[in-house]
Amino acid sequence: MEEPDDPVGTMDMWRRVVGLLPRGEMLLVEGGGHMPWLDLPVRSGAGSVAS
């Protein structure tokens, strides 16, 4: 997957952040930007699960 254009940080930085969260998960959405739920709402929602 190509690195998304995220002005806030790199995928590696976000992986480290998620790794610090006890139940953290990261979902990468191909073609999504910093807020993929706005860019690609159907694809973003398809990967999310309520717990």
C-alpha cells in the first residue's frame, strides 16, 4: 500500500501511537487521507466493528 498523504504523521508514527494503546487498532484505507471516513465513507465503514 502506498503511504497516504497525511499532514499529521507517517504510517510508522501512527503504528507506534496505536501500539501504545491497550486496545488500539489501525485500519488503513487505500485512497483515504487523514480523515478517510470523509474521503471514502463506505470503504472506511466496511472495516470498522463496534465492540
